[in-house]
Amino acid sequence: MATSDKLSRMSDTPYSSQPPKAFWRTGVADAGIWGYESLFRSKWKLPANAAFATYGSCFAQHISRAVQANGKPWVNAEPAPASASPALAATFGYGVYSSRTANIYTARMLELWVALARTPALCDNIEIWEDDQGRFRDSLRPAIEPDGFETRETCLEMLRATARAFGRSAREAQVFVFTMGLTEGFEHAETGQPYALCPGTLAGTYDAARHRFVNYRYPAILKSMRTAIRGLRKLNPELKFLLTVSPVPLTATATDHHVLLATQYSKSVLRAVAGDLAEMAADIDYFPSYEIIASPPTRAQFFAPNMRSVAPEGVALVMEHFFRGMRFSKKTLAGNATEASRRSAIKAEAVAEDLACEEILLDQGASS
């Protein structure tokens, strides 16, 4: 066969009309990590002042701040008392996410928060822990009140308030951003209630008979995410969902595997779930924060020396792609503020450089 015939056949394939981003050489090697093009292009064209609600694992806090700092409305359904400084408010979990949920590390936890938002009375079934000082903490967010609550009823009432605020944030937002963080978690062996962290690591007492370790598999995570999204759609039928996967590695694993292997498993499964969900529905999209930070071409340069924390340059690059890929129209929605939230976000960013990340406490179990 003549060479011209071979070339003619090669040009008549599904690859023939693919753009440069579809090929590793032109999309990655030649472009370099600072020159990636078309990593993300939103499915939707949003109103210019579309409001975002943000939740998830620690890395999601960067998205909360960046949305505000870029002048986009960020839903704060549970604001801090007016007299609280930004630093004090952050200490008590205000202004970190769109309501005072603290980090939501697993899909199972998101599913539970959606159920509580739709039926706040279910909060009465959540396990409450009393410490040796007679202070109380709810098991979904044990660090939200640094010294714990004075009474069990106060603890429950504040949990119900956050559940209602979570529901408001879904109703007030146009985009619900959720950063998936972990596959590993703990549940109550009888009730199935998930915990924010392993009981005993921050509050409560670990009991092997009552507390069950779960490394959620793909089917369970997909089911929890679909249930959560269905519940959120009932709160707001027009809500759009933007899923991301945190690039931050596990602090520790409760499996028998090396933490490196446990991390790769966790992120791979979460990435697969997020990608499949985005393929299944027009109102669900995926943003590649994980790939921008943790893919091989970056050579780990966006991680701090501890190889977990993401350096500011990495965060900035992630958010550059985020806003470059979001599509906004000239249409605006009445009632979505921008400037006030932008000023408060910049102020808060200056005093809250560290992320609120309960999982880091697990590092105390490592021997020196």
C-alpha cells in the first residue's frame, strides 16, 4: 500500500478532527502546566451574578474564598453574630461553608445532611457526646464549638439550626459546589449514622462494638451522591451541581494498606463517581481541581513540604481555571449581592490563612 494511501486512511478516523487538547503532546507536554487550555468549560451559561453554595472536604474552603474574592455571590445561610471578628467567626465555623456544617468528608455524610435539611427533626437522632467536663458536642461536627455546648439541648438546637440553614443555602443558590474528599469513614454499628471523624480522635470515645470502620466502595458512594442530589433537587429544582475531588492526600488510613495506596484508591474512586455523575445528568458538572494539582506533569510542585497541603500558587492556578471555564451571561438575578461579600471575603482571607481541617488531628497517631 502506498504511503499516501496509509496517510489517507489515518486521516479518516475519530482522531482526525480532534482539537489540540485531545493529544498529550499538544495538550500537556508542549503547553506545560501553566499553559493548559480547555481543561474546564462549564455545561451551563449562568446569570452574571449566579450565587454559589460551597461544601465538602478541606480543599473546598479555597473555593468558598475564591468565589467571594472574585466578586461572585456566595450564599452564607448561617452568618456569624455581627459583633464577631472574622477570625473569631472562623474559629466557631462561621463563614467557612454556606452553613455551619464543618467539613463534609464523605458522600454518606452529604446524604445525611440533605436528609436533616429536609427534616430537621431527624437531628434528635444524632449521637451527642458528653466530655469529662460536662460539655456536649454533636458527632457530625465535634469541633464546631471549641469548648463544646453547655447542655445537650443547646447542642441539638444548634444542630437543627444548621440543618435548616443548609436547606436555605440550597434554596438560595444557583450552583451547589461539593468537593469530595474521602472514601474512609466510621458509622454507628446499629444505626448506620456516619461520623465526621473516628470517635475518640477529637471527641467521644471509640468503642469497637459500636463504631464500625467503612471504606465506601464505588456503588455505595454513587448511591449516596444520587440520593443527596435528588434531595437537593427537591429543595431547589433549578439547582446546578458542580463536583470536584480534593487533591489533598489522606492524613492516615484505617485500612491495612500503606497510606499512599489508600490515598490513590480513595481519589480514584471519588474521581470515577464524580465523572460518571457528570455524564449522567445535564445539571451535574465536574471541575478538575484534583488533576490540576495532583496529576503527574505537576511533579508535586504545588504541594507544601509535608506533601499534603496545597501551596498558594496551586490554589491560584486551580481557581484561574475555575473562573476561566465558568460561563456567565449578561443576565442578572435580583437580590444576589456581590460587592459586600467580596469585601468581607478578602478581609476574612487575610486573617484565616489556615484551613479548618479536623482530619489533620489523625496525624497525632503517627510515631515520631
